[in-house]
Amino acid sequence: MGRKLEFIREDVVLRAMEVFWEKGYESTSLEDILSNTNLSKSSFYNSFQSKEAIFKECLLKYVGVLEVNVSELYREADSGKEFISGIFYDIIHDSKELNQKMGCFVMNSAMEFAQRDEEIAIIIKSAMEKIENVFFVALERSIEEGDVNKNSDAKSLSQYLLASFNGVKVLVKSGAEQSALDNIVDVILSNIFLKNIK
């Protein structure tokens, strides 16, 4: 029998994710990963094979957590408007938190790879589609609740919200002023809702 691996895979993936998220794929070395996960080189290669393989596993893990978190926020919201506005204001009001300052791991990866890796492009596309779908469902709910014009195209608006969502995250990462972030989100939401969301 081979020697039992003395680590929990999910914990290792989360620790590796921290490094990739902060430094990006290219700037992360194998030594960085080993240091942050406390793995030996042999354990790493036995379990993950390569830096690329563990990166893709980290990206899939992040997408899964993001999907669960967004879906949970939707279920807990009292209205579609509350969910959508809450998503945007949470991003900018938590702009000083480390994970917000580092940006979105999915978007960071999208910009770094620019579709030169087909498998990563598929993961990123799937993540974007899932977020857009939650926005779509929330918009249809908002239309029914009378907070969005009944003649609105929920599909087009969900695409607008997805683009805005990603754009706001980039602005947060770039260190935009809080007042500017507040104004930007106010404008985004005023283009969606019939009444002031505050």
C-alpha cells in the first residue's frame, strides 16, 4: 500500500486559491504553492500533477462557492430589487476588504488568460452565465413586483447587470474612491428600477 496522503484536498485547494487570487497564475511559483499549502513537492505532484491542474481546480472551486453564495443571497432577499441592489452595494461597501481589493478571481483569470486556454475559457464562460441567469431571474421577479418596467427585456438587462457587476469589481480593485463607487452604482440601479432603491 502507498503512504496515506495526510491532508484534506479541499483545504489545499483553498490555500492554493489564495495565492493564485493574490498574485495571478503567471506570477505564482510552485514554491509559493508549496509554502502556502505545506505540501511537499512529491505530495503535490502525486495529488495535482501540475500548477495548471491545481489552478483549474481552484477556479472551479471559486465558481462553485460564488454560485452558492449568490443563489443564497437571492433566496434570502425579500424582493428582486433588494437582491440586485444588495449585490452591488455589498461590493462597494466592502471595498476595503482584502478579497474585494484583490478583485474577482474569475475576472482576474479571464483578463490574464484572454481565452488562450480553452478549458479555462469554458469555466469562466459558465460562471458568467450562471451569474447572469440569477440576475435574469431576479429581474423577472422585479418586473412582477412592479419595480422594473413591465415592458423591459429581462435578458438584455441581465446582460447589462453582469457587465456592470464585473466593471464595478474592477473599479474596486483599482482603488476607486468610495464616493465615485456610490455614484456609479446609483446610476446603474437607476437605469433598472422605476423608483429610487434607497
